[in-house]
Amino acid sequence: MTETSGGMIGAVKDGIVSAIRGVGEITDAVIDTVSASMINAIQKTGAVGGALTGAISDTARGVIQGASEVGGDLGSAAKGTVIGVLQGTKEVGGEAIKTITTTAGAIVKSTSEVGGDLGVAAKGAVEGAITGAKDVGVSAEEAASAAATGALKAAGEIGTTAAAQVRDAVTGTIAGVKVVLKEPFRSEEEK
């Protein structure tokens, strides 16, 4: 982790801790903090491609660490993270589906690092994708599928137990939207 990366994680974490302690309502606090952090990171670095992926991962890690530190609901934190990332990256473009997939994966990995419930975090990420979908011009179904697939892929990298937990949490209907998982373990060339 670079010094800049560690600084971003710490800044987001501190912002989340302060916001949750001050407001108590985690989802809105996370959305505001994450959106501002993403806009700031993109404006400072012109983050695109791999740099944007790194900024998303650092932001998700900071949110999950901060929420975990104050005993916040990781599902609400995950939901707010996806919405905040979409709002923050929308201002400078960004491919919404890829952004959703990346964010959901980062949330699951970060939740694993703090020993949180992966199923709750994955479901929260899907809920956030559904909520944020209309603002970035994608269907709720596409957004839900992207989040579920990203979460499942990340869980698969953690282990089979994690993958089963996430698969169970994101299968079916969430927030009124039927979630369709896309097989994340094979590239397009292998299909």
C-alpha cells in the first residue's frame, strides 16, 4: 500500500467515524463522505483505469474499517459506499457497471479483513447498486447483477465458505429486483 493509499484509507475512515458518531444515520453519512472522497481523488489525480480502481478500493476499505470501529451496520455502510462511489464517479464519467462490480468486490474484501458478515455486506452492496442505478443510467437489474457478481468474485478469492455465504445472501430478490448472478470465474474467452 502506498503512502497516498494509506492516507486516503485513513481519511475516509476518520470521516466515517466522525459522521456516524455525529449523525448516527450511517447510510447518508457514508454516501456524503464517499462521494466527496471520490470527487476529490479524481480531481487531484485524474484517476482513471487502475488508479480509479485503487481509489474505489481504498475508499471502501476506509468505510468498512470506520463503520466496524464504531459498531456501525456494515450492510448500511456497504449500501452507502456503492451509492457514494456512483455519485462521485458520475461527475467525471466512469463506466457504471464496472464501477459497481469493483466497489462490491472491494466491500466484500474489506469486510473480510475486519471479520464482518460478508453476506450482510454483499446484500448491502446490491441494495446500493439498485438505489444508485437510475442516477447513472443503468437498469436496476443490471446494477444488481453487477454488484452481486463483483461480491461473489471477491468472496471466491477469499475462500469457498465466503463464496457460499455471499451467494446465499445475493441470490433471489433484493429490494424488489430479481438478482441474476453472472459467472465471475471465467473470462469471456473461456466461455
